[in-house]
Amino acid sequence: MKEYTISYLPIFDSDLAETWRYIAIDLHNPAAADKLVSDTEKAIQKRLKNPASFEKYNSRKERDYPYYRIYIRNFIVWYVVIDNVMEVRRFLYNKRDTEAFL
């Protein structure tokens, strides 16, 4: 079985931090924000076992690497697989215009 490593783009970290701040500070619910981050990390680690075996996202844009999704409540983790690297790229609210952010 192929071994994969994980790489996080800085924009993913920024997306996740912004979401955490909004939930923890603006909505006054730090416990929910912490749980979302924890659940996100668990879902990514679980997917790392075989990241390319899931449905590809059908983008309108021509891409070098197809995107894959992980759904976590009202959010989506977007990633690509490049050789043996699962590159985690975005963390977006699921009602956003995806094509504008990918």
C-alpha cells in the first residue's frame, strides 16, 4: 500500500484560523470552535490513508491535479494528491462559491 505524507498550504491554515476566530470570538463559542478544529484534523488524518480513492471534484477549470473534498459539518476541506503527498489547500464554508476560491 502506498504511503502518503501531508502538506498544508498557508491559505488552509488561514482559512481554519479565521473560522475558529469567528466561532470562538464572534459567536462566543470557543468549545465549538475547538471541536471543529479537532474534528477537521481527525478527518484529514483518516483520509491520509488513501486520499486518491475518493470522488474527484468536477471543476469547470482545467487543473493539473483534481480536487477532492472532505465534508465536516458546514465546511469542506479541499485537497489534491501530488505523487505521494496529500496537499491540503482550503477550508471553506460549504455555501460559498467554490469555483471562486479554488
